Amino acid sequence: GLNLKNGVYAGLKGPSLETRAEAKRLQLAGADAVGMSTVTETIMARYLGLEVLGISHIRNLANQAKFKYNHSEGKKKETKIGKILSNLMVKVIEWT
């Protein structure tokens, strides 16, 4: 029941949410998603010789004018998606 996609993930310094203008700039540069720590953590893990699988729940749809994001709504969505992602991780671990 999940909509899984491959894409280009851009990393920004945080902790902050990108503005609509920043999201548009990143989209024009080829990014499909943006986050704060995943990119730097992945660079370090690869430097240490570790293999990495990144799974992200995209919750800030800043490039959609009809969607007004706020932190409270994001937390509600995170709580709901937590169980679904936990089940997905179990399946990924069983597969590997």
C-alpha cells in the first residue's frame, strides 16, 4: 500500500525547512527530494565502507501551492507512517 519511488535526494544544512523558492531551485537542479542529515550520514557511511539503503518518508510538499505545511501536521503524518515504515523495514531485512 505504499507509493515507492526512486529519485535524486538533495541534502541541505538544517535544522530548518526549505522555502518554496529553495524547493523550486532544487527541483530545477534535478532533486526530487530534500533532507537535512541523510546525505552527510551516507557520505560518512560510504567512507567507512558501509553499504547504505535510504528510505525516506516525504512529508513536506513545499512545491505544491495547494499544500500548506506546518510542523504539527507533519508530526501527525509521521506518527501514522511510523507503523507502515516499520513493517517495510522488517520486509527489507528479511529480503537481505
